[in-house]
Amino acid sequence: MKIEPFRLPGVSEERPLIIAGPCSAESEEQVLTVARSLSQMGIRIFRSGLWKPRTRPNAFEGHGSAALPWLRRVKEETGMYVATEVANVKHVYEALRGGIDIMWIGARTTANPFAVQEIADTLKGVDIPVLIKNPVNPDLELWIGAIERLYHSGIRRLGVIHRGFSKYEQTAYRNHPQWQIPIELKRRYPELTIITDPSHICGNRENLLQVSQQAMDLNFDGLIIETHPDPDNALSDAKQQITPDQLKLLLSRLVLRHQEVDALARVTLDELREQIDQYDDQLMNLLERRMGISEKIGEYKRKNNITILQTRRWDEIITSRVKQGLEKGLSMEFVTKIFEAIHQESINHQTAVMNKQDEPVSDTTQK
Ligand code: PEP
Ligand code: MN
């Protein structure tokens, strides 16, 4: 795929690209009020959901096509581009007829290849920018699959929205950011525009700045932030929406660091990175030696008929390593993950040793 950067005439190419507007279009007045304030701040892209994917029925499901004329008025009055979510063929037709400039595919839809393919087929031959939210589940290939489906339909002005991933456990986030996923996406497709959605990642107002800052520090391209004239009384996502004034404050607090570094910074960074490379090298050597010991243990256990997994020993390891890790300023989650992975790899090495010494089954059956 040769994806082009997500550019729109009249929209500054400077980072960050900002998209703002309410979670849902609730009334003509609500939409126009917030659009006017945003437009005065210089924001050029207006978001608003018309068809709302709600978790449970009987919640506010959006005004659908009836709200399209409100967005047309936003365009006429402010000259902003208007964006909305489409989840099926009907939405696509109606959005196109209603003058929508940018479509986005929601997280629940991206997770469904049938739905994405249907949307892609409907957009064949249409030159419209499309943004693809990550699927609700942390599956990078599924996200890339959706991008490919749109790309193969001829859509070239493609971008993605990182809105975090569902987790069954309660965490500090509504949707866990799992930054390594969009980072890997950017590594594979450096030209792809990545817009972070702090609103749906946080699910609250308090952490919006911190998540927005993190997105900028990772050099992502833009932010989509839910903005409402009266957030507390919003019909959807009330807890996470902010007023245009609060958005203005948030944007003014963002620190944009340069990607290009000057000569002194480069030398300093290079030196520090060299140290990291050396430590990683030592880590690898240590791991190699540790696995060597596991193999010796495997041989010993085989000769003496002892099972590979001995729960008490594993309990001791994890408890003592977590304690040691905490003393060294490492989080429990990190130490647990690392040692679970090391333990699994040790078991694999021990198993390999034991299997190597087994006589092949085919030989014994032929005797
Ligand atoms: C939204 O942007 O309002 C929305 C429903 O988002 P998501 O698909 O990320 O849940
Ligand atoms: Mn929302």
C-alpha cells in the first residue's frame, strides 16, 4: 500500500491536526453553538456522531439522517469540514447525499470484516477521506485489514484513529491505549496519519491532557477530542466531553517537541542509546546463559524422572522477583510479565531437551 498523508485543502499541515465536536449531534442549536466556538479557535474539522453505536438498547442512538441538514449548516456558516461515523451501506449513501466531507469507521465496525468490506465496496470510485478507528480488541492485523479493504477500493486519503482497546478488567482508562500497537502501525506504514482519540481512551476529562501530550511525544499526527457546549448534560459520553474553552486551554498546554534534533542533542542521545544497546546485549547474553542452565535442569529431571513444572519453585521465583523488582523501582505488572515470559521460555527449552533424548516413535513401531 502507498498511503498518502491525510491532507485537506485549507487545513494547516502543522502538527497536531485537530478534530473536535460533540460525541453526538443532539440538536441544530447544540451543533451550531459548538461549531461556531471551534471555528473561532481556528479548528477546521468538525466531528459529530449521527448514528450512535450504543452498548445497550434504549440509550440515545442519535438523530441519524435527520441531523444531516444541521451539519450542512455548520459547513455553510463556518466553512469547516464535517465528519461523521458510518457503520453500514445506508449510512454511507445518506452521508454522501447529505454532504459529509470525511467519514470515520467506528471501533466496533472495524472489528467486523464483513461490515468494513461492505463500506469499502460502497465507496468504490468515491474520492472521500476516510478515518479508521482501531478495532475494540487489540488486534493490529485486523486494523490493517480494514485499512487494506478501503485502500483496495481506491480510497487514498486514509488515516487512522487510535481510540484504545477494551479490557475486561477495570483500569484507569475507559479503553486501554496500548501505545505499542499504534507505534508498530507507524513503523510499518510511516506515511499513515495517526490521530489519537484521548476522549475515548480516557472516558473522563481529567486525563485528557496527559494522553494528548503522550500522543504528541510519540510524534502522532493529530487529536480528535469530543467537545460539547454543556458536557454534563450531553446525551452520550457526558463524562469525557469538554467545552470549547476547556479544549482551548488543553491545546495551549500541549508541548510540541521537535522530531528533528540539533547536533548536541543528537550526540547526547546517541551516547545514551549506545548504553541501552550495551545493556540489551548483556540482557541477551544473560538470557542465553539462563536458558543453558534450564536445559541442564531438564536433563537432570529427565534422568531422575521429575516433572518439568514444580509449582512451589515457580511460586518462590515470582514472589521473590516481584519483591526485588519493586525495590528497584520496577512495577509489579512489568516484573510479572517478564518472568512469566522467561519461565515459559525455560519450560520450552527443558521440553526440547527431553524430547531430543526420546527415541522417535516411528523407529520403535517398525521394530
Ligand atoms: C465516537 O467517536 O463517538 C465513537 C462511538 O467512538 P468509538 O467507535 O471509538 O467507540
Ligand atoms: Mn463518543
